[in-house]
Amino acid sequence: MSDDKSTLEKMGDAAGAKLKEGADRARAAGHEIASGLTDGASRLENNAEAAVDRGKAEVHNAEAHAEYREGKREAQDGDGH
């Protein structure tokens, strides 16, 4: 994360990361549903893809929290940069 970002940019990045997290969780849910409707190799593939998407969601969640904390700290400093 860059120190050159303003508070607003950091909060915007946090919101963007939360949107990505939601999309990842939705994709994971779709793979889980597909896994329940298939068998064999397709089931294994869907389970693996769901696990990958859940992992991506966790990364985006951590990014969102980090950007939010950084933006909040900047806002409390009072300079906004």
C-alpha cells in the first residue's frame, strides 16, 4: 500500500476489495452447488475451484481491512494524506 494515497483513495480501495471478496464468495458458492450436481472428476474440479475462490476471498478481506485501517489512521491524523 502506498503512502501517497489519500484517505478517500484508501477507503475506496477497501470498498473495492470488499466487492472482490463478495464476488469470490459468490463464485465459490456456485462451484459448491455445481459440485453437488456432478460426480467424479467434475465434482473434484468444482470442489477445488471453490477452495481457490474461498482463499481469494480471504485475501481480499485482509486487503480491505488493511486499507480501511490505514485510511482511518490517516483520517484521524487530520491531514488526509
